[in-house]
Amino acid sequence: MVVLMRLILAFLLASLVTPGQETKPDRTINITAERFTFNPSRITVKRGQVIEFVVTSDDTDHGFKIPAAGIDAAIPQSGKGELRIRFVANEKGKFVFECSRPCGAGHNLMRGEIVVK
Ligand SMILES: [Cu+2]
């Protein structure tokens, strides 16, 4: 029963994170990924806002993972397009994001944080 409720909750949260693509986000934030940083690496957003992250790589394949939000998506290598992903924070606090595709010696350092106010 608890498992079922968790699944329903996860579905409801996910549906908030991915509204129809024709819906305009409240804010679009561009992020560049390169070995071994995200730029910007500290992002401040408002609670409840629909954020669309547009993430491009300046070099190789990277990943964009927000563990607390269940987001993990591939960032294509430079010249092969961009990642567009939506995020809504319903709580104030900090959400860590990190690279999720092994990209070299500094991969584990490749991270940042979203501060929700
Ligand atoms: Cu990496």
C-alpha cells in the first residue's frame, strides 16, 4: 500500500515537472557544461516556478542529474544539440545537480546547486 502511494505521488510530482511542451515556462535558464564545470553552477529560482533548463555542452557528452527531483538526462556533445528539461521546486531549499556521464578525471567534481527561495 505504501509502495502504491509512493508510485502515485511520484507520478503526480513527475506530471508537474513535465507539463505540455506548448506551455511556456516561467523562466528559461541556459547552462553550459564542459570538463569539469557547469556554468552557472549556482542557480537561484523561486519556489513553484516552472523552470526550463537549456543545457549545452562545450565539449563531450555529459549528463544532467538532479537526484532529489528524479531527473537524469543526457547532454549531447558539442554541436549535436541541446538538452531541454523542466523543473519545478515545490519546496524551498537546495537541490544538488551533477554530471551523470563519466567524462574524465574531474567528473566527480562536476556539480552545482539550485537554491530555491
Ligand atoms: Cu561527467
